[in-house]
Amino acid sequence: MSAPCTPCPAGAVPPADSTAATRAAWLAVGSIAVGTFIMVSTEFLPVGLLTDIARGLQVTDGTAGLMMTMPGVLAALAGPLLTVAAGRLDRRIVMLALTAALLASNLLAAFAPNFATMLAARLLLGLSVGGFWAFAPAVGTRLVPAAEQARAMSIVLAGISAGTVFGVPAGALLGTYAGWRTVFAAAAGLSLVVLLLQLWLLPPVPAARAIRPRDLLLPLTRRMARIGLAAVMLVVAGHFAAYTYLKPLLQQVFGLSPALVTVLLLAYGAAGFAGNFIGGRIVGRSVRLGMVVTAGLLATALTLSTVVGPGAPAGAAVVIAWGVAFGMVPVAATGWMLKAMPDAPEAGQAMLVAAFQVAIAVGATLGGRAVDGSGVGSAMLLGAAFVAGAAAVAGLLGRAPRAAGATVNAP
């Protein structure tokens, strides 16, 4: 199959009159989308497998939460730093290297003999996660004509969203029947397939220009961007303080069987997918309203998880409300930053990635301490407090000024 354009100068697109080139371009976009799906799924796999991995590697549930913390810390640094360090390196090479790191991480996790090795695998994953978030959307849009770039962006982001909402239940389902090592081995197999597809399908993608370190700081100079970052960090930290321990919550607090837990994790994924569309409609009306509704619903679900009592109906109600709420989070966060940084979207995206990953690490760490100290319910209440804070920040401080301030050139 021919590449869309070989070589592709900066900003080049495949010939509009070439059916083969157009098909090749969309297959290349698809390979990136599948890569992002596997990457995000791998990042969140420990949520559905946490208790099994903890028993297998002989650590506490709270300590096992480091599997979420460690990649989050590295990804927060890797996104901005790799954006600068890559310079003018061909983005095809960058994407292949990130997919190779994803493959190596999954293989190392599948055969980890101890928890230290598992953490090493998760650190390698953090490098891949930060890089994917930073480079994948831009690379995907450069593979197609300008009129199709929005569609390409949607496809790449759909891979991220699908991984967020379906990766955990799919991994939990496979883990129930085949064990957690098989889940990571399967993720490694899929990573290898994606790497081979990208080797075949991705054309050269020269960098448009090198990103300067000071470009990454532009969002910190904008009031609405700062407010949005604060709200996003609070809502994500609160979510992951609790979400990392969703499986123990369902088993220990609601008293559900492993089979029923798996079913509810699948329901969580479906609810999250619906939440993406619900959030999109609300954010289309008002990004402030979108953030407030998202945080409010999530805080309500987390609080209810500690008071509604045991049983499948109560567990299902909490899981579905929680899933819808978190499905709205990426839409609310992205919509807010696009509104706050219309002239510098790349800088806004890089800072959002860093904030998101820092919040994952902080939330998972604090949740682990709460679980080890006072039980699963305390992590839910801690998460609810953070998320309620996000609703307050967005609602009270997030009203955009009537007059637009000074603008700067996009990086």
C-alpha cells in the first residue's frame, strides 16, 4: 500500500484525487487511534485487576495503587519534555518509539516476578502515555487534507475515550477467567500488532517546527486557563483517589461477587461512553456549566457510595452515575482549555496533559493512604471532597470576562 505522501513536507496532505492515498491516510490515522486505545487501556488496567495483582505480588491494596501513581508522575513530565526534546525529529519515528515502549511495558508487566519489576514496567508505560498524549492528535490530523482534520482528530480522541471507559471492564473480564498476567500479555500482543501496522502505514511526518520551552507556559498566563487547570486537577485527583479502588469498593462495601463486579465494570464503561456524548452537548452550550455538572454528578456518586448500603441495586446505581460523570470529564476539560486558549491550543493541550497526569498520581497516592489507614469508604469521601472543590472553583470563578484580553501568537 502506498503512503499518503513520501516524503511529506510540513503541512502536506495526501492528494485529494488519489483513492489509494486517501485510504492509506485513513488507515494510518486508524493505527494511531488503536494505539491510543491500547495505551490508555494499559494505563487503567490495574483498576480492574488491582486486588488480583496485589495478591499475586504480595503487597497491600494501598501499595498496589502505586501502579497508577508511578506512570502518572512520569507521564506528567514526559508530555511537555518530549514535546521539547523531540525538536524537529520525524514524528513517525517518535510514534514508533512510543509504541515500542508500550509493547515493552506490557511484556515486562506480564512476566513481572515481583512488585518492583511491575513498577519499572509502569514507569516505562508513563513515558509512552505522556508522549502519546502530546504527539498523537497532531500527527493524526497531519495525515489527511485540511477539510478532514477535524474528523481525524475525533477518531484519534475516540481511541483515548474508548480506552478510558472500556479498557478497565475488558481487562477485568479477561482477568476473571484467565488471570491478570494474561491481560498484560494480551495487551502486549495488541501493541505488537499496532507497531507493525504503524511501520507499514505511517508515512514520514516532519516536524512543523521545534517547540520552545517557554511556549508550554502560555496557559499559566491566562486567568481562565489557570482556573480550568485548577478545576481539572481537583476533579481528576478526586476521581482517581476513589476510582483506583472501585473494585474493592464493590466487593467489600457492596458485597458483590467477582462475576457481578465484572458486569458492573462493563456497565461503567457503557455509561462512560454515553457520558462523552452527554458532556459534549452540555459543553457545547457552556464550558462552565459542563464542568460544574460533571463535578457535581461525580461528587454525588462518590458520596452516595458510602451511604446507600450494600447490594447489587445500590452498587449499580452508584457505578452508572459514576461512569456517566467520568465520561464527561475529558470533554469538559478539553472544551474548557480550547475556550481559554483559542489562539494557542497546542500549549493548552500540553499543560492539560501534565495537569491530568499529576492529578492521577496525587489522587491515587492519597487514595491509597486513605484505604490503608481507614478503609475503602474513606477514599470515596476524600474523592468527593476534591471533586466538590472542582465544582466550586468552576462555578464561582469560571465566569469568562466580557471583554477579551490581549492575545498571543500560538506556538
